[in-house]
Amino acid sequence: MQNNLSLSIDIGGTSAKYAYVTADGRLTGKNSFSTAGLRNLDEFYQRLLPVIDEGFACGAVNVGLSCPGFIHSDGLCMGGVENLPYLKGVDIPGFLRQRNPSLKVSIMNDGTAAALGEYWLGSGRGSRVLLCITLGTGIGSALILDGRPYPGSHFQSGEIGYSDYSSSEEYLEIDYSTLGILRRASALTCSQLDGFAFIQRIRDNDPCCLQLLEDWTAKLGRVLANNILMLDPDRVVIGGGISKQSDILIPLLEKQTNRQLPPQYRQLAEIVPARLANDAALFGAVKPFYETGADT
């Protein structure tokens, strides 16, 4: 039997967002707690457990967690959590279930959770082969096949930010993440630009920023083209803060992607902006509880 209320917690390196999510996709009670400066697992649990207990008191027996890193199917955090090093090797779901056997707990990678959220309630609805790309401080991706995340044989799929790897200081997301582009734009314009200022300069036809945007989308277009050739998705969802500027980004990205595809592959994958913004992972982390036949 499904319980209608779930507590979803999206754990990040500086803060953790949480909210209640219902079976019909309503999100309420959104809040957060800080994870910045925490030194060890005990300090992390001191922040997490009161939220879990409050949720249980409100009737949320399902707890869905999302966090950075490589998450094994049994719930173990295997690595990739440089900003939360005390989580490496930790089975958070196992600990929570042992502490309160009435809880149903799941955990997944945050990028996977965001993709699953978009599949459930966002721009990925109805897709059979969904590729989600997130552009932010890094570049991440996740693949959803017939509604199921594809984790890879070592639970490390989707790490396209490491494409073109030649050293620990030279790979795709160093220069072509949103952060990398803003760093290059600031150097070229001799101004410290954030995302809003960069986009405004593009709208004002600043030649340096326009050229950077052209170079950026050309590189990302090549990455998308290669993934389209390999995966044959019917839809590609672009997430991250920059996706809010979809009137600028999406047409250019479509053009650059199709330019680097053989004619018969052009237009096969629809490229669309994410719809759920920063709430996508909150929705995706609890979706497994609402699947047909889920033991929740």
C-alpha cells in the first residue's frame, strides 16, 4: 500500500533542501538546513535527524534522499562527494531504517533524482529514452530508460563533465561548465560577471560574450551530438540556472547540435529546457515510492 506523503531531502555541499511531496506531485513545506562547515558524520546527523523525526511525526514514513556522488543500489555512498567527505562509505538509508524500522528510505545521485523528477512531472513527461544534461558549476547528465534511471555497471554513469579528459586540470567542465564560461567571460571583459550580467551582455550584443556563447554552444553541441548518436534519445532536457534563458540557449544549442550530426539524425531528439528548476531532485528522489507495485 502506498503512503501518500513522502519527505524528500536534497543534500548539497553547502545546504540541504527538504519538502513534503504527495503522490499526485504536490510539494509543500519547503525548507533547508546548512551543511557548510560540518566536520564529520555526527554533525551531519545532528542536522538531518530532527528533520526526519519531524517528518515522521507529520505522517511521512517515506524518506527520499538525493546527494552528490556514486550511489550503490544498496544505498551505500561509494565516493564522488568531495564537498561532503564524511559521507563516503556511509549507508544513510540503512542507518535511518535501523533507527526507525517504520521508515521506508531510498537514496540516489542528485543528478539522477533531478532527471527522474523531470521525467515524472517536468519536461521529460512521456519520454521513453530521456537524456538530461545539467549545466552549472559542473556538467552532469543522467539517462532515464522507460522511466528507470540507468546507473551503469559501476553506478558511475552520466559523468560527461569528464569528457575530453587529459589531466586533472583539463577536461570538459573546467572550461565549458557555466562556471567555466563565466570565468572566461570575466577575463575577456575585465569585469567580474555573474550569470545575469553575462546574459545581459549577450542581449546587448556584446561581441566578446556573443563569441563565447557561440564557442560554448558549439562545444556542448558536439557533446550532445555524440550522445544522441550513441543513445538515440527522443528528448534531451537541459537543466541548470542557464536553462532559464532558454530563448537564447536552446535555439543555439539545437543549431550547433544538428550541425554536428549526419542529416538522418537531425531533429530526432527534441531539445528542451528543464521545467522544475531547483525542485527537480526533490520530486525525483521520492518517485520510486509512488510507482505501481512499490513496497512503501
